[in-house]
Amino acid sequence: MAKFFVDAFADMFGKELKNNGLFLAPSKIKIGKKIIDFDGWNKLSQEDVKDDIKNGKYSIVHITQQEWVDFFTPSLQEGEDIVFFTLSHALYTDGGCDLLSAFTQMAENFPDRKVKLVNTKTVSRGVSEIASFAKLVFDKEQDLEKAIKFATDLSGQFVTAFVFDDVEYIKNNPLLEKAGSHLTGGMVNNKPIISIDTKGNFKLLDKARGFKASVNKLFEIVKLNGENIADFTFTIVYMNAKEEALALKQKFLECVEENEIRVLPSSLNNAVIVGNKFVGVTFHSR
């Protein structure tokens, strides 16, 4: 028996998570001085937290090596193998060091169990898409190594590109320090289109004057750089920009008829990183 885990950055929760045979790994968010275990929006709406995100009230809390070990150990004690699909390790506050150490420790503690960590080299729905595909392979083949190889081959090929509204928020976010250094004051009205590369670095792709214009340009970028976008389910995520996200879906329906296009609210985790208003697309890149 193998259990497949994703973290909250994968933007998959609740019923959808269960339907894909996945489990949620720990994630913590600090609200003022209070730390909560985050497992989805629950009673929070995007509008509820919009101002608090802008004002820096929310922040990501680092999970220690021992906390990772404590979370996964019960599954291992029950005789289950575990696979954890993570966002790009470069986006962890410590570069994923505690997570890697935890999996090394668990492999030593449970030599008869398979303890696997898959760095998907992406963020948001790219993480959950790769995990879901790997789970399908495992269910069909009943071979964990084949499933992990399938996931590893896909890792780094699912790219998340997004348009964000608040340039100043990005410039002042410690996690985005390198990307922020390239964003000038003149970009306040020119909304940037950003991608995350396979090392977790943020890259400026383009910009346009106004949020909606940048979302339209994002569509052209995905059409140009996407590979077999009609063959892979891909996802549009948003934060306080549902209207623009739905309009973007309609554009994609003109060229992607065979496959599902999901439109979903982003997790609070990702909103803490990129701000209180954005639209992102996860797709299979060239």
C-alpha cells in the first residue's frame, strides 16, 4: 500500500483531493501572532483576507525536520509506503533542507518501507497535476517505481505563469527578492507576467498596461509556449480575479476542446507569496 501526498501549495483540497487519491501534507500559516494548520480555505474567502494579505498580516511558517517526521511516521508504522510531491524546493524558506533531512531520517528508521520525495520543480496546480498523473500510473501498473519515474520525467515541464496586480507587494516580499529587484516603479500600471522556472526562480516574461490586458497577453504566451496543451488537463487559478479567470478560460476553449480546463481559487499559501490579486495558468511547457 502506498500513500501519495501533496502540500497546500498544490491548490487541491477536500473532495477533489480525495477523488484523485491524494493526501494533504502539513502546511502552516501565521496570522498576526497566531499560527494555524492550513488545510484549505475552510470558512475563509478570498475577499475576507484580501486586505490582510496586502498588509502582510499572513506569512508562511517553516516546518521543521522533526515536524515532517512526526507527520509521516504514523503511515510508515502502519506499513504504508509514502510519496510526497512537493513544490520546487527553492521556494522553501531553507531550500528544502529540513524536508530532505526528514526523508533521509525516515528511510533510515523504516528500511523496509519506501520513502520517496519528488521535487516537482513547479508550484500551484503543477504539483497536484503531476501527483495525480503518477497516482493513475500506480493504480494501473501497481509499480511505485514506474509511477515515480513518470512523475520525475514530468517534473520541471509543468510551468506556472501568472499575472499579478500588486507590484509593490512583490518587490517587498523576501521570497521574491530577486524577481522584485527587476520590477521598477514604472510597472505599477504595467502588470507583469511572471513564470517560475525549474529551479523555483521567478522570471519576468512580459507586461501590459492594466490587469486585464496582461491576462490577455498571458493567453498568447501559453499558446506560444505550451506543448500539447490539448492533451493535458491544465488549470487556471485566481485570487480576487474570478471574472478575468473565467474570461481566460473562454479564450482557451477556442483552442482546447478535447480536455478539461479547471478554474479554481488559489490557496492562501500561494496568495501569501504573490499577492492578493492574480491569475495564474499551469500548463505543460515546451
